[in-house]
Amino acid sequence: MIVTLSDYQTEGPQGPQGPQGETGPAGAVGPAGPSGADGADGAAAPDPVVNFAALPLASANTDAVILVQDPRITYRSDGVNWIPLNNIAMLKAASDAPSVIQANTGLTWTATDNGSGKVRLTSNAAHGLTASPAVGASLYSTTTQNNWIADSFHEISAIISTTQIDLTTDFSSHGVPVFALAGTEVTVATVAIPPLSPNGGIEIDHTWVYEPASTNSKRIVVSYGGTKFLNSNQSNGSNEMQHVHTVIQNTDSTSSQTTGFSLGNGTGFGSTSALPVSGSIDSSVSQDLTLSVIPAVANEVIKSTSYRIKLFA
């Protein structure tokens, strides 16, 4: 009998699975792809301009944004007008207005050296001023003459007598001066307002202190382009401080304005039976805004402690 190897081969049971082999090393990183093309250069920002008059035509620069260096406000073109960016801008915030006091009416003055190189004023009659509140307040020169300059303020340093006053002004051969006397309107702040859009306007927040408190008339005046938009008597037996909010706005025209309240309203808030003020100022060009005071009697101080002027579109 012939026996072959196959006669002895039988299939046995499957053996257990062997352990997993170790992970092989990572393949090499492929080469980087080509760089994308450079993007186009953005438009250059417009250069600042010196003042509002130097702005280019709004109609040719829709949505352009340009800084005006004086009064340092950023403007945007709406395609028709240049308006403050975001429709509002702070034009000025200050506390630089002088305290104003006035002497009795009918006076004339002479000026001499007080012995310390400062001006001593002598009046022809009782001036009506006392150390409190006059010392630290200022007289207002109305005329340029004899080394005096119109529209200048001269602080009182001492009340020497009922007819003599010392100033902080240096004496320099000063002759006869002319000062505003009781009841005279005196401008204490002047701010140039840039051109406004047809519905643009001005907001003025101003705070005033009166010394002493009395029932005598103490008027504050806000004028724009020579027109009074506020002329309010702030007298009250106990009031020593007043916060006033004044709004002047164009009414769909650069030559037509209205106010947020009546001419004589004390604060600009509340309700009244009086109508708002109307104006016809050409606001397409720069106009002056002024804050003024009118103390009706001598020896009463009206002081602006602060004012803030905003422009809106």
C-alpha cells in the first residue's frame, strides 16, 4: 500500500489572534501649494483740511470722511452736504468765560499807577462795588482809547474806597477808560459755528452762577448770527445757579431756524404757552454764536461756570 503525505493532513482549530503590530512612521508632508495673488490696494484716506471752507465739493465725494483741523471735527459727505460724522460732534467744551460785574451808571473814570505797577481806577462818584462779590470779577472795556482795548476784561484785585478800585491790569500810561456800566449787555464767549446742513443745528448746554442771589434782573443771552435765540431773566430770590439747555435748528433750509423753546424760557425744559423763536440766518456760511450777560444793577456777578456746544446733522 502506498501512503501519501496528504493522507496525514487534517485542518486543525484556528489559533488565537496575534498582538497588533506597531504603527508605522507618518509619511512626509507634501509640498506647499502656490501663494494666492495679491489683493488690490485700498483707497488712500483723504488728507485732513485746514478748515470747513477747504473741504471739496460734497456732491463729488459721497461717503468720503475728512478731518477738519479747525475746529477738529470729522465730517462725512452725504452727497449733498458735509455733516458731522455719526451726525453729531462736540465743537467746544470750556469754562473760560470771565465773571462780569458792573459799576453804577453815569460814572467816568481816571487811571493811575497804584504804586505797585497796576492800574488804580478813580470814579467821579460812588461806584457801588463791594469787595464781595467784586474782587475776582472783571470790568469790561467797551472802547479802544488811551491804551485801553475794546472788548477786554480787567479783573478787580481790591476795593480801595467807594470811588477807587485796583485792577490786576499792568499800568502802562493808561488814560481815561470806558467800562460797561449796569444794564449793559456784555459778550463773555464767542464761538465760530461752521456751516450747517438744511436740518442741522446747535445744542448749547450752559451753566451760570449768580452772586448774590437776588430778585434783580440778571439776563443771559444766546445769539447766533446776530439774532437772539435766548434772552432770559434768571432772577429769583434764592437762585444762585442755573443750568440752561438751548437748541437752535434749521427747518429744512439753511436760512430758516427754530428753537427748542421760547425766547425767555429760563432753562430750555418744561412747558410754556410762548412760541419758539424763529430765525432767518444764512447758516450755509460760518456764523458766530455768542453767550452774553446783562446784570440790571451794579455789584452783581453773572458767571458762566461751563458751556458745551455740539453740532448735529
